[in-house]
Amino acid sequence: MSERKWKVIYGEYIGLEKRALNLINATVFDFYNDYLPFYSADEVSEDLLKSNNLIIVGRYENNKLIRECIDSGELVAPDCAQGYSIEVKDSKWS
């Protein structure tokens, strides 16, 4: 069995989301001297979702994985404007 790697799945690489993604990578680089690969939620494959550890970043409107998790009740949506959700759990795709 191959080792599971971390992958970052994003909605759009612009604005605050771009800043969040860059901060994630800078933090990881400080610890591991390497960067995490980024993948667009619109282009990510089922195989990649099933075989890796995931960090999913974005909004309901722009990331189909976040939308799927909220719609199925697996992730609680923020209850106010400018809110956010953080959840650490086993991946529904693995």
C-alpha cells in the first residue's frame, strides 16, 4: 500500500482564498521544506480524492466538494457573513 500524501483542493485561486492557500503552503514549507500540491475542485479526480489526505479550501459557491459536504450534512455551514468552518475528520472519499 502506498503512503497517503497531503493535497490541497481549492475553489478559486483569487482574493482571500488565494491568500489562505499561500499561507497554508508557507506554513507547511517552514516545517517540511516542501510545498503541498494544489488542485482545483473542478478538475480533481476521484482517484486523487480516494488515495490522499485532503485540505479543502473555498466557499459553498465555488468549491463543489464543500458544497457536497454541506448539502449532505457532513459539514456545518457558517451561520453568519464572513464566517468559516473548520473540520478535521476522516475523508468521505477514502
